[in-house]
Amino acid sequence: MEINSEQAMLNFGQDLAKKLTPPVVIELIGDVGAGKTTLVRGLAKGFGIKEPITSPSFTISKSYVLPSGGYLIHYDFYRLDDPGIMLDDLTENLKNPQNIIVIEWGKSIAKILPQNHQKIQIDYTDTGRKVTL
Ligand code: ADP
Ligand code: MG
């Protein structure tokens, strides 16, 4: 679907969150600046998180308490060929069925994700973005 503004991306995430029940594992696929983190901001709002969501590019992961229990955990493995101890962190977090886990640049950890995890692809278009579930 066509999503052509930051606000529309936030709204899309918020609406999508309402259709999801934990456990949720989402892999976000798209180039730098595509809007992956923006989508996570929308999802977080939809899941009732009030804290501001900022990119975990430098910390690799950020966690936010979910009002429903568990955590929204946002990973960004950008340029991390070896996820190191973050692999154990992710493995542990995948075990909690209350968690919502959203991953940017997940190539290096793809093998430990559940086979049925959701993938959302964001592509640049002339007018904005195309989002494919
Ligand atoms: P990523 O995490 O994929 O690198 P960001 O979410 O940080 O990307 O978004 C980068 C920029 O793109 C932000 O300035 C954001 O406002 C803008 N943006 C996000 N979604 C859209 C969209 N659907 N259309 C146009 N701009 C968008
Ligand atoms: Mg990002």
C-alpha cells in the first residue's frame, strides 16, 4: 500500500498494533531512511506506550514496558555482521510470549527468528513509500 507521509506511517503503525496480539515478532525490511523507526513509533503508540521511541542504532536495542505486560523491544542490527551477546538477549526476549519484538536490519540474526514471524517491507517510491506486509 502507498504511505506517503510521516503522519500516514505513524497512523498505519498505530492501526496495525490494534490488530496484533503478543507474541509478535516483526522484521522490518527497507533502506536507510525508509521509515522503519517511524513505523515502530506508530506501533508503540498503538500498543499504549507513552514514552518517545528513538532509534536504537547505537545501543542496538531499546525496551519499553507494555501496559499489557511484557515489553516492546526494538532492535537495530545495522552493519552488525556479528550480533555477539545481543543474540542471547534476543533469544531470551523471544521466549516471553508477552513481548512485541521489532527488528531492523535483522540479516545476522534471521536464523533464530520464528519461521512464521511477520515481515514488513518499505520501499521508496516517487511519491513516498510502498509498504508490503
Ligand atoms: P529508517 O528507520 O528506515 O532508517 P526513519 O523512520 O528514521 O527511517 O525515517 C526517516 C525519515 O523518513 C524521517 O524523517 C521520517 O519522517 C520520514 N518518513 C517516514 N515514513 C515516511 C513516509 N511514508 N513518507 C515520507 N517520509 C517518511
Ligand atoms: Mg531506523
